Amino acid sequence: MLATEKHTYLQQAREVLKIEADTILAQIETLGEEFIQAVDLILNCNGRVIVTGMGKSGHIGRKISATLASTGTPSFFLHPAEAIHGDLGMVTPQDVLIAISASGETNEILAILPTLKILGAPIISMTGSRNSVLAKNSDIVLEIKVEREACILGLAPTASTTTHLAMGDALAVTLLEARHFTAEDFALFHPGGALGRKLLLTVERLMYTGDKNPLIYQDKTIRDAVITMASHGNHGAAIAVDDQGLLAGIVTDGDLRRILEKYENPLTLPIKEVMTRRPRTITKDKMAAEAMHVMEEKNITVLPVIDDAGYPIGIVQLHDIVKGLSGMK
């Protein structure tokens, strides 16, 4: 292959990217009141957002519907050709329909308009022509002007489909923020993904309890604390409790090093004289990601896990959280 041919390929690719990018940027100035109306209409929808489109617009519609559904707006895709053969029964008056058609004259979409009007489901159209049949029969028109397709023949939907997709993303993200949709909400709809695992993994899943929970009475000595650490899982810490069994403090490996340097006979010291009082804690129902944030912020590697009454019921380690969040535990 000649170097000139390779250079031509790059020129063509860059031109495609520039045309599509410019087309998307051009939509910024056209956004106005109708976009706001579309957002409000969907926010007040008591049903679902149904997205429809034919051909390449249908592929874009599926992606828009999937993005809406995963960000807090119940949605599904309705194939217009299937709709005219019975699937229109999926539509209710409580739903909102988003119809995608660059020309606004797609036969399969026009064929379902009469039924949609009878049902009373409001229609938001994404189209390049306000004078089209679809636009004239829509409640809200999101006009998407495309000067030219990136296809050199001007035939294959390229810039138009990319821009429709971007408009769908703009709707979805605006709705996400309007609903105060959180990362935890997002994870709820993505339990099988890495993000879901990261956000939904709780401290309870990773903490050590029972014989692995290094509890020790605060009047015991540092020697006892060392033995407790070694015999209860080597977590690098011992959790000190008072007469009622409530959390009193913590002694860590780092504390032991400092104690050895500071005191002549450190092993006979009572734990309560050298322990860290009121240590940072966490409850078992908290997200593992929150526990990791606390540890990183305070530069510590373990956290006592307490119940609502303040009793230490376990201990959680930073390296176990890291493993858990990466799917290794």
C-alpha cells in the first residue's frame, strides 16, 4: 500500500470526525424551550418512555432507551414495524413516546400515529424537519438539523445518527440530574458490572467476626494485645473494650512500634494507657467503598465495625476491601 493512500485514509477519517463533531456542536445553539418541555414531560410521566425508530434510527433508539432505563427513567424500545402488527398494545396513555426519524416521513412511524393519538400518549419527535408529518403530529419537536452526512455519497446516515444519539444522551443526563439519581442508584441497575460490585459491596461481606475479631479488655497489657493480634487473624490491630464490652480504643502495629521506641518496658503497659481512643469506626451496612475512603483519608489500614449500640462486632482491613472491589475476594 502506498504512503499516499494511507494518508488519504487518514484525511477521510479526520473529515468524518470533523463533520460529525461540528454537527453535534451546532445543536448547542438550537436547544431551547422545547428541550425543557421534553424534560418536564418525561419527569411527570407516570408510565414509561417508549422509544421508536426504523432502520439506523431504530439502532439509535435502542441505545437511547437503554441509557434512559439505566439512569432512572423506565424505558423500552418499540419497533415500529412490529407495532403496526400488534405491539402497539404495549403503549398506554400514561407513557411518553420518543419517535426518531431524520426525515420525519418514515412510513412505519407515520402508520402508528393515529393509534397513538387515540391512546393519548404524548409524542416527542427527534427529526430534521419541522414541516414533516411526524413533527406536525408531535406534542414536542426536538429539531436536529444536519447540513450534510459524513458519507461521501450523502446517503448513509452518519452525522444524523450520531447527533440523534447525542441528543438522547443530553436528555438522559439532564433527567438523571433532575431526579437526583446517585451512583448507588446506577449500581442498582448494574449489579453484574464492576461498578455495581464496587458500589453495592458492603462492609458486612468483608469484615472478620467471631474468632477473627481481635477483641481485648482495655486493662490488659500490651503483651496481651500482641498475643491477641497473632491469635485472631493477624489483622494488625487489637480492639480494646471496656467493662460493658463497648468500644474503648484500638492498638495497631504502628502504635506498637511507637510504644517500643518510647517506653523502657512497653509490654507490661496497660492497653488503656497507650491505645488510640475514639478511633474511626464503621457499621456493617455501609458500602465497602465508604470504608476505603475513610481509611485512605485517615491513612489507616483497619477499621473496627460497630453495631448501633457501639459494640465492636468485627474488623475490616483495607487490603480485603481492595480485593473485594476488584472482584478478587
